[in-house]
Amino acid sequence: MLRRRRPLLRAAAVGGVAYSAGHHMATKSAEQQYTDAQQSAQIADLQQEQPVYQQPAPPPPVYQQASSPSPGVPTNSSASTTGCCTSTVWCYD
């Protein structure tokens, strides 16, 4: 009979501890959800602010002017008409 002296007090103490633990877990869970939502919003803001990098356009092609031939050197087109041979190869006769 010594055990049943204060069963109501023991039940109240167990219930109080359970309530406190549940309240603490709920508060911690709500804080974690708030922190996660805040971090997600910050990440989304940073991603929107980040500039979109595009590849630069390729440089325009560089055209070089053809140098004119020296006056004493014949070209292939003039070899067939002014040389001693009728072929396109320059010969020295």
C-alpha cells in the first residue's frame, strides 16, 4: 500500500514532463521550418540577381590585302602569254 500513496502526483509529473518535451520539439520543429524557408528564399533571391553570362561573339575575320607582285617577277597568267614557251611554267631561253 505504500506504493499508492500519491498516484495522482506521479501522473501529473509524468504528464508535465511529456507536455514539456512535446512543446519543446514542436517549437524546435517550427524554428527549423522557418530557418529552411528563409534560406530557400535567400537562395532564390541570389539566383535571380546572378547575371546570366553569355558567350562573347566571335571576333570578326581578319582580311589581309594581297600584296602586288614585284614588277620583274612574272605571274602564272602572264607566263603563258609572254614567255617563250606555251606552257604555264616560266622558262629561261
